[in-house]
Amino acid sequence: MNVFALTFISMSVLLGALFLSSAISYVSGQGDSSAAKNEEPLNASEAIYSSNASAEVLGVKNISQSPYRTTEEHYLEHGLMKDVGNVSNNQTYFNTYLSDELLTGRGSGTISLSDGDEISWTSSDLGRKVGDKWLFYGVILFNST
């Protein structure tokens, strides 16, 4: 079993924060640390995953307008995972906009290494608009089978 698989088998929950512009422009997440347990803010220097480049938007589809606007959004992103290296993250989100400044999202995707190793994930997020950017807080669960 390689480092990629071991990293995810030992980690069941990833607490994350996503910062979005018109697309994802910065992502970081950290594991179940003592800071998170004590409800302290996430520390970017402890990130398990980070991406400073904009995600490539693969597609956005409006699913519903009533009672709330719901979208299906697909992204491809490249990032760096602690103790693993460079990865790509193919992701899909279903977002429900409760207002112009608040949304709930459910996501799923696959994080892959260049050698073909990969792990799937699901997430649940709450997003709020801060200025012209979206700030997301959520939980990502990895499928370690």
C-alpha cells in the first residue's frame, strides 16, 4: 500500500474551507486537529490539501429555480496534498442558493495522483458570500475501501 492510500485510510474526516471568486480560486483543508476540536479557526499552514490556482470550470447547469435556485457545477482542480504531492481533484457540486449571499452544497469527486492512485470523496458545505467571494465551511468524507 502506498503513501497515498495510507494517508486516506487513516483520515476519515477533513474539515475544509474553500474561497471562491467566479470559480474556485483557493482551497485549503485540514484534518481533525486539536485546533478544530477546540473550535479555533482553521490554520492554512496546517492544511492537508491546498490549491492556489483557479479551478477549471467544466460545466454549470441550472437544475431548478423554485423554491430555490439549484445548480450542478463541475470543476477540475490541481493541488498539493500533504505527504502525497501533486494531485488533481475532479469535483461535482449541487448547490442550493438560499439567498444571494447564502447557499448549501453537496459535493462528490475523485482525487487522483499521476500514477493512477485515487480516492473518492463526498462533502457537505455551507457557503456565504463575503464581498465578491464565496467562503465555504464543510466536511469531506473519504471512501477508504
